[in-house]
Amino acid sequence: MSQLWSPAVRALTPYVPGEQPRERLVKLNTNENPYPPSPAVAQVLRDIDTEQLRRYPDPDSRALRETLAETHGVAPEQVFVGNGSDEVLAFAFQAFFCQPRPLLMPAISYSFYPVYCKLYDIAYRTVALDDRWEIALDAFDGDNGGVVFANPNAPTGHGHPRAEIARLLSRIQDSVVLVDEAYVDFGGESAVPLVADHPNLLVTGTLSKSRSLAGLRLGYAIGSRELIEGLERVKNSFNSYPVDMLASAVAIAALNDREHFKRCCQQVMDTREETRRSLVELGFEVLPSQTNFLFTRHPQFAGETLFAGLRERGILVRHFNRDGLSDFLRISIGTDEEMRELITALEAMI
Ligand code: PMP
């Protein structure tokens, strides 16, 4: 450990993402989409005018922000874009949550949130989930320097209806409420329509999951002009948006292919429900999910044992060794064939 690092960096335990194996495994551990992105993406990449690459990209990312604005029914000035929603979240934490009062977050949610808090020296307080493993929104009180949670939540999978987010916003008006909608397209209800009446609501989204573009690193935030301006203040480099020309062109093509998007999301949701039925038949408890993953445990087998057994059989799922979650597996929804392989492997182990 270097003495040249700042104290916050020295004390930091970095977020450990799911393994990206080199061998061929059935990979159900990082909630990637099992289907390729829209064919329009390949077309854009084939047609790209490489001569244009000698130029810097549009500093305002105008075309991309316009497309996202149209997709979500807001104005382009209400859209911020970045390299994955992880980067957008980092900007948001810096812009809004460095406050005297603590940031509130669920005790179980995306594990990047506490990492950002430690990195940016943000005080935070966690709120326990309720006994159904759902975020206890009513327990988020007004005494806070901000609120952040994923909706639907990860790794549990439950999504709150918009009306419940609206109820939270009616109580919390003097700090930023950040709703991370990385998984909302798999059956959740977006809070974006609430942005019009709530200047303190910021919603983040990503093209990594429902648009099959995790490799592209494209995320965004939608909020009032006031919040977007706050994010713009902290973004760096020549006062320009951090999205490159290729990513921008690819993202626009993917966003405009709504048919492909809807079809893929529906397929993932159908496979999820089929997988749920099979897991229940094997004796698993499966939490309700509005995401592209299932959070599940078996009354007779430790999560670690199941994880290791699946790994031996060439199937990679996610197991968390923390927060009382160690009984559970988080299983991303793959193709029907991949899920059949998963169920066959579990049948052999149980
Ligand atoms: N939020 C949540 C809840 C996530 O699970 C993830 C993906 N790990 C992200 C945000 C970040 O996604 P990306 O940076 O790929 O947009």
C-alpha cells in the first residue's frame, strides 16, 4: 500500500465485479443480456466514416441526449450521459451527496454505493430491508443528505411501483433522491415521469442490460435542469461530455430499434418465469423479480456449496459472502438453453 495515496484511497476496499472467465462457461453472474444488441448496431459500425475519428466528439453529446430525451419523454437538457451508469453515479455522488447530513441507502443494494461514499468521504446510513427483502421506503426519514437505491433493487430483484416512489418524494424534498433504474426494463415501473414535478429526483439508466450493450459503457441520468447542471459541473475534461463518437453512434442506433428492445426484454422475462418455476420445483425459495436475474436460496444447501457445485459443472452464478446474503445465489437470466443447463446441473446436485 502506498503512502502516496490519500487516506480515503488507502482505506478503500474496491468493488469486486463478477468474474469474466476466459474458459467457456455458462455465464450467469453479471446480469448481461444473453442476446446480441440490435442489428442496427452492426450496421452503424460497418458504415462508420473513420475519417471523422480524427475529430473530437460533440462536447454536448447533443444527438445522443436528444435520442435519450425522446425515448423517455423529457427535454435534452434533462439528460446527462456518461461511460456506463457507474460513471454517472460517481458524478452524482460527488455533485449531490457530499453533505453534512448522511446519505441514506438500503442495507442491501448495489454494492458500489458504499464504495463511492468511502472514496468521496460521504457519511452514510443504511436502512434495513423489510422481512420480505424489499426496500423499506417508509423508513427513509427526512433527516438526510440524500437518498440512493436501485429500483428494482439488486441483488434482490424487487421493484417498487411509481406511486411508492412518489410517496417518498412527497416526504423528501430538500435533498436529492437518486433512483438507479439499471434493471427497470424487465418489468419494473420507471420513476422518470415523476421528474417533471420533483426537481430533486434523479433517475439513472444504462444500455448495459436491456439494450445488450454492457461492453459499450453507456449510462445516463434524467432529472431537472438544475440537477443535470450540477452533474455537468463535476464532469471533467475540456468541459465536454465523456462519451466517445463511436459509443454515441452505436447507442443512438440501439435506442431507435424499439422492436428489438421489446422483443429481447420479453424473451428474458419469459425465460425468467420458466426458470422460477423450475427452481421452485427443486425446492428453492425464489424472491419475486422484476429484473433479468433471480435471487434464490435452498433450505437444505448452503449458497457456497451450490455456487461451487455449479462452477465445477461449468456454470457461473453470483454468490455474495456478506450481509446475511450468503445463503443466496443471484442467477442472471440467460438463453432458454443455458437455463436448461443450469436446472439440469442443480437437479444432479440436489
Ligand atoms: N446499477 C446497478 C444496480 C447495477 O447492478 C449495475 C451493474 N453492475 C450498474 C448500476 C452499473 O451498470 P453500468 O455501469 O454497466 O451502466
